[in-house]
Amino acid sequence: MGAATWRVERLEGSARDIHARPLPDVLEPTVWVVTPTDRSVVLGSTQRHEDVDAAAAERRGLAIARRRSGGGAVLVTPGALVWVDVILPRTHPAWVDDIGRSSVWMGERWAAALSSLGIEVDLVQPPMPADDLARVVCFVGRGPGEILIEGAKVVGISQRRTRDAARFQCAALLSWEPEPLIDVLRVRSTVDADRVRAAGRGLPVAADRLVDALIAALD
């Protein structure tokens, strides 16, 4: 079903370049499967560069990039996550005008994909609780449609909308690396650092199998 109705493109590039990539001129249901070529801390659209410890980022070999969707920072490391952007045109039957609920459809597709691989998960439903630390580190937050296993986030979703389409930017963890984020984002409180360490976990699945399962689950 997914392969028949969705255009699948495989992209390689730096996190900065991929996040700057514009939507296509001709919109159709599209999946961008991204292979990052660098290690980056990707800030959400409202985060300040001043919140980043540039010396710590340089020491760890991390570039600083920014996405146009909201939420906290994500560590992008080749091989540590599956990065998939899903472009949903307004004309698609799955379109939801309510931005607070629209990510639930995307999360349901991830949940179906993981279930097909024998992985049981929990789907976060709106409303989204306020959390100051989640504005700093994405995987601390629990947004609508995001995927948890035993309380730890395994799939994060952010969204950028235009008049004509939504771009769901999805990160599914294969491993969880909290220490670079704690260091670069100046998470100084012991309590907050422990929350970051407990926030995520890796999925027990190969990247290619996960991507194939997600594409098959799209409708």
C-alpha cells in the first residue's frame, strides 16, 4: 500500500542542508529517508544559539544546525537514529487542520510499523504538557503522536506546516546518546541531567527494516 501511493526519496547530506531543503514545487505524498553525513546538534526553531556551549560542541566534533519546526534540540549522529521526513499535502485524506492533533496520524503510522516488527509501544495523545526542559532537549518532551516504550521516548516528531502541506520530521532512536546534549546544551542541574539520561532509549531493530515497515504502514 505505502509503496504504491507514496514517493520515496533517499537523501544524504549535512543536517543543516537537509533541514534547509525546501518543499517540492509539485506536492505529492512523499517520504524523505535521510542519511546524515555529519554529527550535529539540531536546534528547534525557537531555541537561541546563545544556549549552546560552542566550545563543548567543537570539542565533541558537533556542528550546530537549526530546523524550522519547533521543540527542543536533537542529536543527529550517523547510525544512531532513523531520520524520516514525511510530506503530507493538504489534499491527502489524512490531513487534519488541528495542528495539535495532526501529529497523531503520523504517530499511529509509526506505532503500526513497530507493531508489525513485534515491538509494542505507547502513543502519546494530546494535549501536550508544558515542560521547560523539553524546550531544551526534544526527547525529554512528550508531544502528540510521539512513541514511547516503558516511558522512554523512541520516536520524536516535529512538524512544519505551510498553507499547502505538512512536513513531519521524525527521529527514531537506534541508540540514545544523552551526554553530548547535556554537555553542549549546558544542562547543569543534576536532576535535569538525570531526566535527560532517562528520556530516550534505542529501538531493537535494524534501520532498513524500520524504514520498510514505516513505508508499508503509510496510508
